[in-house]
Amino acid sequence: MSLLRAAISNHETETLIHNLTPWMLAELTAKTRQLLAEAALEVGRASTGDPAVRFTDYGNWDDDNHLLNGADSDNDGETESNAGDQAPYSEVGAVGQDDPALSAMRAQVIICLEGRKNCRRRAPHSCLHRNREMHAAWSSQMSDLASSFLSWKHGGVESVTSEINSRIGSTFHVTSVGILSFCAVQTIHQAPDELANVSLIKAGFLGCSPQQPTTAIALECLELYHQICRRKPSFSVQAMVKVLCTLHKRTYFQSFRDQFAIAFDAYLDILRHVKAVVNQALGCDSLNWRMLNACPPCSYKQDNEALLDPSRLDSMDGNNSLKRVDGSGHADEHIFPSDYLIVPSEVELFKDDVHLRPGTRIPTDVAPSTTNDNSACTENWKTANTVSENTVSIFDQTGIFISACRHGIVQTLVEMRKSGELAKYALATTSKVLDVYGSNGATGYNIGCSYGKTVAASSISTKAGANRHRFLVNSFHGHAHNRQCQIQHHPLYQKGLGIEDLETCERIFSASNAVAPVIRHASYFHWLQFIELHFNQWDLDKYSELSTFIYNNYKQALHIVNELSPAVQELKVQLGLTDTDFERWNSEELEYLQTLAIETEEDIEKMTYVEALESLASAEAKYGSVTSVQFLSYSPTDFTPTQGLHKSVQTVAKAREAEHSAAYRRLVLEMNAVDDLERRMGITEHWTREQDEYKHALNSLTNRRFIRVVEHLEGLVVKRLFELAKANLAGTAIRTALDKYNALAPLQNPPRPTLEYHEVASYAWLDLLSKPWASKTNREVAAKYFKVVRAREELTRLNVEVVWLHAWVDDEDAHLSSVAQSLSETNPTLAYEIQCRFEERRRVNNIHCTRLEAIYDLPGYNGLIRVSEEGREGKDGDHVKRVLGDLEGSSIIHADEDDVLCDEANRLDACMSE
């Protein structure tokens, strides 16, 4: 540099480059030599003193030109190498760098050649600003990266390398990391005006920075971790980087993890861009296309097919395992483009639809209505789903709420924010399902009984009613609901449900819990990215298992029909019953249970007033007893020599004072209640015990309490005895109600006899045996009858699903193949990518065809038989044997070698420990 300054000071700019030693020139690339020459010439012209000759003041470049796409000007400062400030290209490119870096280099060279020092202190960059610039830089070049990725993937490294060598370009160096390879100095060829990461991708790498990359990760390594994340979500980025460090004999540092994470995020973004381009070419990019076509047996309707009722079966539920700590990743404002998520703005449209009504699982202190029998069902789940205040204050996302079809493919996702399972999440999900799938559907929900009333009181009531949508309870959860609710909402008693249990969401959550360890402290972007990555793989797995699902359900339904039908028919003959008797029994039982919930006609207002007067008299008596002693008296022994009253005496005094205050507050409260009732009823003077109206209302009140206790006791015997007897839970509920009965029985006029528990049980059986639906034998026969009916409905639905799946398999293969062929000349790289998707899907679809043929061969199959297209691979030989072996379960795997069983055992152990 001293040589350069001397040449410039002597106005010898024309010999500047020639004065450099040969070894210095050898280290300079063509672009660097051009840069030095331009800078030296400009400095030379300025040093002549000619005021007319001015050159660009690159010393102020960071003030005027470094901001990207409207970034905040008050956050200027030096950008770290991994921040990535991308700007539009100029006509001059730099080696391994992009335009902003070129301007910065030119500015520093000019300052150095002039002998100046850049003493201006730059404000430090905030992490938020660096992330903004980095995301913007990646976004600006993503289309080029996706195009280059397709060229590399389908062209190969060798062909790209030969193409680069044949062109005029330059080279730069990076540290490259592969699965089993590590190179400290990897030479990368770069064409003129080409992005550094484009050059890296053509060589099979991706930089850890959007520009000026110094470290690059092999694309095969990123794809390996991508597949690991899809199969084992709990395997974190840190674990992957530690594995690489061990393989390459390097010491692990946190910066390695950060670099790998940046490259992995960019790689996933490239894959999303490629997928979007492919979907557009295939015509799969329309609104809600994924929801409408992800599950062919649910939605790929064919002409001249019988209509199903319900047309489709879904389930929805919430889960609080996938939480995210509030404030995690606050410097990352990047928004993930989810294909599953119902955006929060749509969810908030329903926040005021339901105001703390029973049945929405909203934490509230308001007691459920005693006349609403479904509220008891809801209360069973409210307690289990209540979220503590600590959870709400610590976590921003407190869980997720999803919906899925009966085959297990996820439809929608809603994030639960700083709350438990509120009604707005279910309403937003229901609204989306109704908009996409239309009429005549059914949805299973833990509290489907009361949720139906919630929907009826919401803003989507008209939409749900017009679409004739039904809300049911899940099969397993339904057994915790009372008998009245089960008759109305349990799948066993619902026409068209088949043998579906509607417990799909529980199975999904059982697998998605594995994502929780890696997203608890993640940014919102990464929280959603890892969840969607898991669900995307889950859906692909469920698609590959569709034919297995149909096969297993078909065998199960046939088994139920073959095993139970003869027994039901024999019992029907012995008992003289018909099919209509079973349906009629359900109607009679439901009518009886609903009658128990009807309150007798009484003057409720007068009884309420008398009850308030009774409470006021009790409060006056309590207050009078507390205030009967006006003063507290003490003796000398109550005092200590130095500290006044003894502590025990002080405690008694404070307790007396607290009792006085409590009695006074209660007296004021009861007086206000009586005044309010008298104002509403137009009463000018208190009723007294001598008045006939008072006596009549008091007698009705006492009688009403007793009647309600008797009805409650009877209802418990009828509703609970059959469901809870097996779990030894019926006794506790009945004993509690019996204690209340025995307390009120002597107060009746005339007094009623008290009862013992064994008498109540005996009375219950003797009384209920007079009703055919209460007979234990009849109930067992009825349960078997409804199982047979549902199994036959299942066979009808499966016959339709078999045809729809087979039609989809053939149509999808034909469509993918034709699109790939049509693009082979105009866009070969895209055609190759579509061909790859075709080969992947065809491999799965071939297995579907083998399984579908096994369904056609089942004894008892009575649906249509569709012939597979000619030319499918693997229809004979070992392939068929392996597929059928897995289908029949002949391939035995030990429990300790089965990951699914091991994971299930771990989750069971965690639940039991909690």
C-alpha cells in the first residue's frame, strides 16, 4: 500500500498496476485488479487539485446506500457476514460477493489509497435489523436459487462444472461441510454477474449467509437433516451439528449451529419455492386445493356414485403440548407461509360470539345451568382443559387446535394464544370446514353435545344449519358423558357413522408431542415451520396407509357382522323383538331422561323472595350474636411486661374482629338482595312468617328442594348406574344424593321416610325392570344390534371409498406423467422434477393397487371391482408377497425393535407419572 500511495502522490497512476510484484498479482483475480485500477485512477484524478474533477464519495456509502428495501434508517451500522444485506445488481460484479459488498470494498480501497482513516464510529446493528436484512436478502434471490437448485438436482455437479469452466468467470473460496467430507478451502467457480449462492448451489453447496458466504453446507447434508426432521422431530439442529463435528473431528461451537440453522432455513425455503412451481404447473395451486384433495377416499367423488350420509366424517380437538415461551426469538419477524394455519385475524372474528356460555370450555366461575343436562358433560372436560394463569403468562402459544378427516390427514391448524381451549378456536375451525367441504358433514368433538348449542348461538349458526352439519362426541370420550348425551351424540347410536370412533385427533397428538422439545424456545417462524414439517410428513404417511386403513376396517366390519348377527337374530326370536323395538327403546329412554330434567311448575319468583328473607333472617341472627358483646375485657395476666398483649390474646381479638366484619358484609349483601327482589315484585313491606303468602311459598320451597333431590337421585340411578357400575363409581354419586334426600325427608309435610343405600339400589332395579329398555339383557342385545347396524354402514362407506381411492390412483399417475412429458422440451428441469414426483407417487400408488386387489378378494366384499391400468410395476412376485405380508401382519417385529411401540410406551409412562 505504501507503494501505491507513493505512485499516486507522484501522479504515476498509469504505472500503478505494473509496480505490483508478480506474487502480488498472482493473488489478485481479474475483478480485484479492475477494482484497484478504477479506485487508483479516481484517487489520482482527485489529487491533481482540479476542483472540476470529483469522484464518488464512497466514504459515506454506509449512510446513503446500505439500507435495503426501505429498512429503518435509524438502525444503520455495520452488517455482520451472516446478516446479508442484499441490493440490486450493478453492471460490475465482485468475486464471491454481490453488489453492496462491491461498493463497500471500493470505498475502503479509496480510503486506503488516499491515506485517510475512516474514524467514523458506526452504530451497532441490532439483532432485529440484521435478521430483517438477512431475510430480505434471501427472499430477493430465492427464485434464482430455486431455479439453480432444480438445475443442479437434475443436471448433476459434473455437467454444471464443465459448463462453468467453458465460460469466462472467476473463483472464490469457502469452507465446505458435507456428510462425510470437510474441506477448509473449497474453490467455487463464479460466472459474471452471478450470485455467490447460485454458484455454490451449482457446485452442490448452500452458503450460510445470503452474500459473502465463507462457509457452505453440502445440499446432500441439508437434505439428510431434512428427512431426519420429518421422521424424528425431536432431533434438533444442535444435535445434527454435533454429529457433523464428531464425524469431521472438529470442536463444536455455537456459531456452527447458527450457521447450519441459517442454511437449513434457506434450504427449506428453496424446497417450498420448488414445490410452489411444481404445483402451479400441475394445477394444484388453487385456493384450498390441499384440503380438497389431500384425502381421496373422503373427497374424490365419482359420477353415478351413491351419496353418503354423512358425506364425510371429521374430528377436531385441542392440545397443549406444543407451547412456545413468550418472547422467544423476538428478533425474528419472519412469517412462515403455512398451508395449514387459519390465521389469527380470522380466529379473532369469533372472539365475541360466545360470552362465557356453558359448553365452550371457557374458564369461568359461573356455575352451569342446572336445567341444561349437557353442562354436566362439559364440566367433565372443562377441568381437564383449564389452563393456569402461570401458563398463560409464560407462554405465547399455549397449544394448537386441529381438525382432521377420519383417515388421519390434517385439514386445519389454529394456534391457541395465551389461553386454554376457547370457543373461538373451534368456531374458526368449523367455519373453515363448512366453507371448504359444504353440506351434510359430521364432526366429532370431546364436547360435541354442548358445542352444537354453541354453534347455534354463534355467527355461523345459519351457515351450519343450511349445511345440515352434525356435531357428535368421540367414542372413547363419549363414555364419560351421561346416558342422555350418549343416546343423542355417541357414534354407536348415530345413523351413518359406521364403526368410526372419531378419535383421530388423539392419535395425531400422540405423534406431534415429539415436536415439543425443539420448539419450546423457538421463534414464531421456527415454531410453525417445525410443526408444519411434522404434519406434512404425517399426511404423506397417512396417504400411503389409506389402503391399509380401508382393508383393516373392512375386515373388522365383516367380523362384527359375521360374529354378532347370528347372536342378535337368535335373541330377537327368543325375546320376540324386532329391529323397530331397539330404535323405539332409545326414543323412550331419551324421553324419560329428558322428563327428569323438567322442573315442576311453581311460583319461582315468590319462592326466591322467601328464600332471600330466610337468608336475611339468618344473617341478622349471626350479626346479632357477634355484636351482643360490646367490649373486650382483659385481665393483667393477658399482658406481657414489655410487649403488650400476649400473642394468643391478639389472635383471638383479630379473629373476633374478622368474624364481625364478615357478618356485617353478609348482612349488607342479604339486605341488598331482598331490596332488589321487592323492587322487582312491587312489595312495599317485608313479608312476615304469619302471612299466608309467606307460609305457602316456604312450603313450596321446601317441597321443591325435596323433589329436586328425589329427581336427582332417580336420574343418577338411571343415567349413571349402567355406565359407571363397571368402574365402581356409581356408588359415590348415589350416596351423596342419598344424604341430601335423608336430610330433607323429615322436613316434609307429612315427613318422608329415610332410605338406606341398599334399599335405593333394590328399588332402582325393581322399578326399572318394568321398562324394557332398562332390562340388562335387553340392553346387551340392543348394544349388539347397533354394532351390527353400524358395521353394515361401514361396509357401505368403504365400498365407496375403495372406488374413489382407486380412481384417484389411476388419474393422478396419468396426470403427472402427461404434464412431465408436455414440459420435457420447454422446461426440462421442471419436467424432471415432476417426473420425480410421479415416480415417488407411483411407487406408493402401486402398493395401493396391490392392497385394493386384496380387498377385492376378501370373502364378503360386495362393492365394485375396478381393474388397475396395465403396465403397473410390482403386481406379481416378491413385491406382492411383501405387501400382503405387511397387510396380514405376518412380518413379526419384536416390541423392543418397534419405534412406534417404544414411543407409545414412553408417552404412557409420562402420562402415568404426571
